[in-house]
Amino acid sequence: MRVQTRPGRLALGLLAVPLLITAGCGRVPTPTKAGDAGGGGHPQVDSAGKVVCRDGSPGVTAKELRIGVDAELTGKAALSGANAKRSLDMAVDDINKTGGILGKHVTVVYNDNQSTNPGAVNALNKSVSGDNVFALIGPIRSTQVQAMTEIIKSQRLPTMIGATNASLTEQGGGYIFRFRPPDSLTGQAIVAYARKQFSPKKIAILHDSDAFGSGGAAVIEKAAKDAGISVQKASYTTGDKDYTAQLSSLRSFGPDVFTTYATNSEDVVIFARQLQELGITTPVVGGPSITSQVSFDLGQQYLQGWRAIVDFQLNAGDVNKAWAAEYQQRYGSKPDLFGAWQRDAMYFMKAALEKSGCDRQAFLAALHTVETDGVQGHLTSNKQGDVNANLLVVQVRGGGAEVVEDATKLLPAA
């Protein structure tokens, strides 16, 4: 499925982001004039020194800047994908109403990845071969990004992701740029908070068997064992409907804390309900899927008292409050993490483009020099291409989550 937003229609979009890891990282090259040949890694400026978006670069015409989106429009994660799409729609529409980016109207081409790895690869190939996009916004699912990585590198396609498996930016060849904290931070924070709050001797981990869930569980296991805590793990496959065998096995281990690292919020609600049905009352401290709007909409009653380490919290800060209010007014519902990181990435990309123009290599370099304040907090890239290191401890109460403390302060000093 392809959904295209053209000039004159409601635009929806996301600039995919690149990351460039070079010895010169952090510096933008000397500008060249707008009439020079395309490419070259130099910011594009006119004769007066003003940054411009020159026609002729991939995805750039006289009037538009084309961005591809590898989106979960159908399949197991379609609910989460719908929330992300709404947020992107709103962000790009707001940008286009104020003149677009460097005078170009942002045109977004969606390709449906059907919430699968093969679908993600097919959508990527369509963006590259058929749509000639300037950049791509990739998936939030680590396993999908892993399936796409070699093509991204071979095509030298600037790609923005929300996927959090720690290895993704390391393996991205300089073209993958991440807007959510890596699992290496989130997993450590889960254990650090559990230790502070519950002093556990045993921790049980229920996790998705995909790249996201397995990677996060591995971080939790290592951090716990390093602290002298015994660990038992059980895995499941995305979309499973019955978790009673895994939960019963973990209960027999006698844990002081349950932890979860789940890819899909839909799965979280099912095993939360089954925990209650089994009479398991062990405290739960888990990953960000616990507090997504999808989780609350499907089964907030099963999540009461659960704690999570998150990179997004509704109404945390002025930028967040304004965004959430606009989203509520426009769609009649609350936004969540699936749209938050994409909104932040869109404005971060805009800031980089306004510094580099539409030369891809200059754009990549500029992404390492700009800073923005987004709905997730202050954003700035490290050399690896990880932009967001903001983490909070929250607890589910009623129809939402309340901030308990700043999780970054629980992490060991870098």
C-alpha cells in the first residue's frame, strides 16, 4: 500500500535521517553556491550566503522535497502505526503551513511494511527504486531495521529510526540515525530502579523473541547478574495470544520483580491480563510499551501500579504540552511514544536541512551539529548517531502514567 501526500493536500511526513560517522564529524564543510554541481558534501547557499534547497538532489524538485516512510499501516502493529501516522501528518502539515523547508513543500510517500520484516524490505525497495526520496523514516521495530540495513548502506540512504536495539546505529554504516534511547540504557535503568525500589534477589524477564525484546532482555540479564541478582527468562513470539506457560514457569522461580521487554503494546495487554488471572502480584518494572496509548486503550485496568522506563511522558514540558493539546484537538485522542519520536525527528531534520540545504552529505554532517528541544526533551546527536538519551521512571495510575523520577540519574556515569 502506498499513500502519497502531494503539494496542495494535507501533508504527512517524515524526513529520514542520516548519520555520518567520520573524523570530521561535528563540522559542516565550507559552503558552495547554489548553481554548483549537486552533491559534494557542502551546504548549499545562494550568492548572498543564504542556505537554499537546490533542485536536482534526490527527491528534490523546484517545488517539493520528497520523503519516504516505511510505515506500519496494516498488520499486527497497525494500531501503533496509526498513532505514528497521525503525529507525522500533524507535524508536516504545520511545517508546510509556515512555508515548508527552505521554501519546499514536504511531500511524503508512504509504503506499507505490513508490520513484517519482508514487508519492511519491500517498502524500502519501493522508496528507493520507485519514489526517489531524499531520505527515509524507517520503522520503530528493531527486527525490521536489521532486515533493511544492508540495503540502506548500499543505497547510501539517510534513514531515521525509532528502533532501539543497541547495535543498529553501530551497524548502519553512517546512514542510520536514532531518535529513542538504545536498549543498552533502558535495560540498565530497569535494573537500577528495581534495585533501588525493591532490593530483589531474583528477577524474572518475559520478553519478545525478536531483536528488540532479545536485545533488551540481554541487557537486563547482564545488569542484574552483575549486581548479584539471579535471573530467569522466558520468551514469546510477537502476536502470541497465550502466555500462561511462560508466566507459570517464571512464577515458580519465585521472583521479587517481574520485568518485561515487549515489542507490541497489544501483547503487553494480553499478558498483563493473564498475570491477573494467574493471581501473580509480583511488582512489574518494564520497557516503554507498557505506557503506550495503545496499551491504555486496550487494557489500562490490567496495568495499574506497573512501572516502566520510558523516553516519552505526556505533558512533560512546554513543547510536549503544546503538541499534545494540538493532537487532542485535531484527533480527539492522546498521542503516545509512537508519534513522539517521529515528531521530534521531523523538527530535528528541519533544523539540519536549514543548515545544510539539500545536499545529502552536508545534511548528514549537519545532523551532528544541531540541537532542538522536542516533546521528548533536549535532543543532540552523539558521534554514533544516537540523538535521545532522555529516560524517566513512570507508574501507571488510572488512565495514564505519572513520573516517579529521572531514570538517567540512576545510570552509572559514562
